[in-house]
Amino acid sequence: MNLAAARTSTATPPQSAGPGVCPRDLVSHRPYLVHFARRKLRDPMLAEDVVQDVFVAVLTGRAEFAGRSALRSWLTGILKHKIVDLVRRDAGTDSYDDRFDDDGPAARACPAPRPDEIAEQRQRLALTLARIEAMPAGLRDVMQMRVLEDLPTDEVCERLAISEANLFVRLHRARRQLLS
């Protein structure tokens, strides 16, 4: 080994993030990961914590990048798993007694939807209702009675004079038509 190679090898500290991953690469993906976590968790501070947990896992070597996907995809996958772990961990902490405490889950107010979310939901609903109205009569009647009016299966079958199996076939076809 020559002297120049020895200097460069000692000047750069070894990376524990796995082959091909350096902290600068991680930092460049941080805004995307934080934005992703905020959308899923709806808590900015919790999102920051989860992203930091991802970086700690990568830098301490608990997760190693094998290079089989893009770095962002790999980091997003780790983030998804961290979010699922967090939700599972927090899901078991609420008990029946907590609902009656002042600081319990029942005391928390649900976040109100933003005006743009309300407008988007209304547009989607109007579009869906228009698409239901445009369906053939057999599919439209099934969707209106069973899905929109929430009538029991046996009552819908009796009103339309069809079998239960036929009702489910029509519902399946109507839902597929809505998705296309």
C-alpha cells in the first residue's frame, strides 16, 4: 500500500451503515421520510422520532443495505416497519379505565379535517354517486339498497326477488365497475 492510499484510508472513518451507505446519503432522504411519517402518524414530533429511530437502526448496523433496491425505498421500508411497531406498541396501552380519566383517550379531541380535505371528500362522494346512478338498473339498485341504505341482505333479496348468491355477484360487479 502506498503512502497516499494509507492517508486517505485513515482520514475517512469506517461507516457502520452497511456497504454503500453514508450518513450524507441518509440526510438527503430525511425530508421525504419525515413527510411520509407525518402523513401516517399525524404527529410531527412523533414523526421526527420515528425517522431518527430509522437512522439509528441504519447507523448502528441493525439494518444493512444490500443494494437490491434504491436507498430511499429501503429506508421507507424500514420506516414503515417502525411505524407499524409504534402503532402496535401504543394500541395495547389504552385500558377501559383510561377512557374515564381526564387525560385518557376519550378526552382527546379528534383532529378536525382541513377545508381542502372536506372539499376533496365531497367531490369524491359526488363522483361516486354519479357513477352509481349511471350503472345499469340491476347493479344500481343493489348498490343503493345494500351499500347506501345499508339494508340487510335478506331484505334486499326479497325486494329485488333475487337469490343471496345473485346479490353478492351483483355487488361484486358493481364495485368493480366503480373502481374502473
